[in-house]
Amino acid sequence: MRVLKVEKGAVPSCQAGATRTLDNCRFCVHSVRFCEDGRWVISPARAYCMLKRATGEVNMGQVSAVECDDDGSEGFRSIMSIIS
């Protein structure tokens, strides 16, 4: 897992040369958890992708890091293609 630091509401190290907003991370199949006020919260995207469903809301204004399982440097991939 990679832990991506949030800077000014965005993740600058998502993919080489690509900065992503937290809204992208919120709907990305690769986002696993968000660090909100020092505690790790399951990504809302996992509610659609995993048996361990996330039902809580994430306050994106309080997020300082994103745990990402994108080991292949694919970058943002929307969960919308999975749930549609």
C-alpha cells in the first residue's frame, strides 16, 4: 500500500505528473482508507467494491493522507464503471 500525502486538498503523487483531487480519490477503486483527524477511515469507494462495506462519511476537509493500493501506477479509475 502507498500512503499519499494530501497537499491543499489534492494528492500530487497519485500518478507521475498527475495531481488528483480528494473527490477523485473518494470515487477511485484504488483508494483504501483516508486519514481523517489522525484516524483511518475506510474509503467510500469500498462500499461498492468489497464485502467490508464503508457506510460512514469522510470529511474531505480533514483528510491528511490517502492509502492507495495502486501498485501498477494506473492512476485514477472511477468506481462508476463497476457500479453501473
